[in-house]
Amino acid sequence: MRADLLTDLQAAREAGFDYVEIWAAKLRNFLKEGSAAELKDRFAEAGLKPLSINSIEHVTFRQPQEYDAIKRECEELSSIAATVDCPCIVVVPGRLPNGGATRQNVIAESIKVLTELCDIAAAHNVALAFEFLGQTDCSVPTLDLCAEIVREVNRKDLGIVIDSFHFYAGNSTVEMIEALDPEMISIFHINDAEDLPREQLEDRHRLLPGLGILPLDDMLKSFRKIGYDKVASVEIFRPEYWERDPFTLAREAREATERVLAKG
């Protein structure tokens, strides 16, 4: 998190990765002095492809002015994504409103917002990827609810992000993976976590794949069972790792992930 976007590209190239997810805050820092066209060139020079812009946060259950800002952000990032040949933008559901919401309220709000944001992105030939968060205050905490929403929206330019940390923390199951059409899955975020009660897990408890207690082998078996064979993208928000050399960490992340993928 403390490296800039160009360092991310250099570290990913040297570690042998194929793709980089563009962290939105780093993108904005880059664009203070550079252009989207220049960023496209930097990806090409590094022999890498952008996988997503990650992310637009808390898109649902927002006040009108906040939602207007979300739509402007979607327009801005979609234009940039088109310029750098980035296929999709990750979007994250909002927190439950005060007083809560029924499942049907959550589904209806999510369908409305995602349809509108997909229309904005589609004008730039960019897709969206909806990522459920396994936190008690998130309006979409499980894979089955996320999948139901995406099916209801029913667009080829909307997929699902499955993050192993959120999958576990929110009590999603491998049966939920096995109920999916693999074409619905846009990105698999792979990571691990410390051995803590699920309700206590926070992003700072994430670990490199294979170093924790997440059911990665079972998840990978279910992905293979349904025929999913796209990208596994390492995503780890652990402050302890931010202090380390990004080139060393990128190499260790690739090695750790490949060991897990070889087993699963």
C-alpha cells in the first residue's frame, strides 16, 4: 500500500505476474503528473495487463449527493479503464442502512444501482465486478446473495468478485461456488487469514496464501469442479507487509500462491 503504481508494475513484472489490479487511490496519484495514455504505455513496457480498477466503494444505500458522486466516479474510472485497456472496475456494496434492511430491500437497491452504473461503464465498453464483503454491517455479505443480485441484473458486463477472506468471514460455502456458472466470476481474490473467530477477522489479519486457516484447497476444488480457470489475484491488506520491500513481497506472494494452486 505504500508503494506507488509504477513500483507495483515493476515489482509485478520482476516477480513474474501477468496482471495488476490498479488500486484507485494510486491511479489518482499517478494521474496528478501523468496521463492514462502514459499508463497504458507503462503496462506495455512491463509486459503486464490491467485486470481491474479496484474499487468504487459502498455504492448502495447512499444519500442522493453521495450517489451522484459515485456515478461521477464510475464515469471517470470507466473512461480511464477504456484508455488503458482495463476490462473491468470492482464495485463494492454499501453498509446496511440505519435500522437495517430486508433481503428484498437489499436486492432491489443493488439491482437499481448496479444497472445504472453498468450503463455508465458500458458506454466505455467496460464491465463491472461486484464484490461481496463478509462483514456483519455489509448489505451483501455472502456469495449466494451476491450471485442472486448479479443474476437478477442479468448483464454480460456484470460479474462477481470472490475474495477468499470475505468468503470465509461471511460464512459462504463451497456449495455456493458450485451453484455458479463460471462465466459469472470475474476475479478470484486469493489470500489467507489468521486463526481467529470469523466475527473478529479484519483486513489486518490477512496473510499470504497457505499461511493461514482459510479453506483454499476446498475453494479451488470447487472452482475446478465448475470449470473456472481464470485469474487468481493476490489481495492482502496487512499493514505489517506494507513495511517490507515491495519487490521481495511480490516474489513471495507469487511463490506462495503457486504452491497453493498446485495443491488445490
